[in-house]
Amino acid sequence: MKHDEEAHRYYYPVEGRGDGAIGGAAAFLAIILVPAGLYTAWNTVAAWISSLFFS
């Protein structure tokens, strides 16, 4: 029985491994996409303002 007790410490149920994977992927994408979107939006606004004054 000692072997079973030792093995139990390293056992992780398979059904619990995917919990939060979608949320983690969404957070990872948000970390990348939010700054990229802000950068794109700022460049669009800056180009629009520039075209108003310098065209």
C-alpha cells in the first residue's frame, strides 16, 4: 500500500487539466491584441488629424 500512497501525490485527474484553458487563452490574446488595437487606433487618429492640418 505504500506504493499507492506515494503514487497518489503525483496523480492529477485528467478532467481537471483543461479547466480555465479557454480563459487563459483569452487573457493571453487580450494581452497581445489590446495594445495592438490601441496602437492601430492611435495611428489612425494621428493620420486623420495630420491629414486635416497638412493636406
